[in-house]
Amino acid sequence: MPLSRRHLIAASGALLTMPSLAHARSADWQAVQAYSDSRRGVSLLVLRDGDPLHESYSGGGAVDRAWELASGTKSFCAVLAAAMVQDGLLSLDETCAETLTEWRDDAGKSTITLRDLLTLTAGVGSGQIGRPPTYAQAVALPLTAAPRTRFLYGPAPFQVFGEIVRRKLVAAGQPDDVLAFIKARILTPLGVEAGYWRTSAGQPHLPSGAHLTARNWAAFGQAVLQGGRGAVDPAALAAGFQGTRLNPGYGLCWWLLRPGLIGPGRRSGLGEEGAGVAARADVRMAAGAGNQRLYLIPEHRVVVVRQAWGIGRALRGDDAGWSDADFMTRVLDAIGA
């Protein structure tokens, strides 16, 4: 059937719009890239449905260079817990004292559940950020607050969880090498390779210390976005994205950019203004010092990895002028959200 003049005009308009849209998207990614680069960025990788929308490296970053995640490591604890729930090794609502027998006679500690511990509402002494105590030292710390009364951000709860994992493995007749278990049970099945993981007393630092390439961190995020691909308990994994009364912006080891978010502190680079993006998208995040970031945007099937140098400077209070809200606004513009 011959085309009418109206159809030809419409078709011509569409052809003109397509390059314009592509150019706009390119400009949007340039804005994202420029924002990251100007704030010590070294890696930027964006996936939709597992396919790259944007990938770039600068400032010492490289496709094969594993970068320290700092506190971005904490989100692995959520997936570790979900895997152990699936294996029948623990329940999120069991008390820590079921495993930590030395906590049973303490009126406060005896009531703390694993869910309390990993949502940072247990009242466990936080420890010094960047210098986690050993597992044994963390278990021995006194409570800083009554359980379920305050949100307390810091490394100690994750090291307590490490000791619980270690004892659970021993009770199940397995070696007590927590890092070997993480690699065999989580990372390898999910197609993730850790470049290096800091340890002390023979065990991995669970609040920090993992080093991953951008592609490996993105692969981890993609697996979580896909519900763990059958490797973990889905309900336990979903618990990571449910905020608490004490901090609506923190779930089980994951930050949630939502109203009411209480950030980890002025040296983190994560401010409460990050909740401003909630009107545009549901954004979940693993965050580390120096503005190491893994963002999950479920409704758009997008994973974003951003890595940077300057962790030491960040811990001394220099956040390089970073804003999650400003960065995510640019990302959401680029993906058309």
C-alpha cells in the first residue's frame, strides 16, 4: 500500500528523532562520567539486564584491576546470611546467643537476634571504622545501647556475625575458614571472583576489605538483582531491602535511598539527601569510604558500579564533594528513568 504524505512526514520525523535521542543519551553519559571523574573516580560500569550501557576507566582504574570496596563489602553479609538460611544453618530471627554461648547470661545480649545484628540495631559497640576488631574482640565488646533502641553504624556487628558463621560451620562439620566458605558457597556460584580480601587472625574482615574489579562487583549486583539465581533463600535476601523503624534507609546490610535515611556519618560521603532520589526510583546501595558504590535499581533492571581512589582521605573527612543524589540524578537521566 502506498504511503501517504502524512506517513512520510511522520517517518521522516522518527528518523530525525532517533539520532537526536542517541546524542542526548551520549551527552547524559558524559555528564555521569564527568561527575565521577571530577571526584576521584576510577571505574564506572552500568548494566541493564546484564548488558553494558556504559563502561569506562580513568585515574588508575582498569578493567582487570581489583579495587578496594571498603564498607561496600558489608552487603556480602546479607547474601551470606541468605545462603546459610537456605542451607538450614541459621535463621534471621534466632538469637545470637544460640551460637554465642557467652552471651546467654547477659540480659541485653541474650535477646539480640541475627536480624538485629545485621540491621545495626542490636546495640553492639560499633568499633573504629576502617579498623575492625577481630571476631573474638567483637564478641567481647560491651553493648553501647540497649538492643533495638538505636541505629549504630560500625564494623563490630559484622565481625560478631563472622564468629557466628565460623561456629555454625564447625557445628555442621565443615572447616572454620569463613572466606573459603564465602567463595565456594556464594562468589563462585554467582560468577564473582574476589581479587583480594583483607583478613586478621586468619578470618576475613566482613565489614570491609574485599577488593573486586568493577565487572565482578557488577556481577554480584546483577545476581542479587535477579534474586540470587536460586543460590540463596529469596525471603532472606529480600530482607536486605526492608528498612527498620530506627533507620528506614538501612536494611539488612544494604543502604536504601529513602526518606528517613540516617547516614553512617560525615566522613562517609553518604548524606541524607540521597533519599531525594526515591521519588524517581527505588535505589538500593552498597557503599564504602571514598564513595565506592554499587547501586541496584530494580524497576529499571539496572546495576551501577562506581569506584574511586582516596579512601584514606575520605576517612579523614574529605568526601571530594560527592552526593549520591547528584550522581543518581545524572544516572537516572541517562537511563531514561
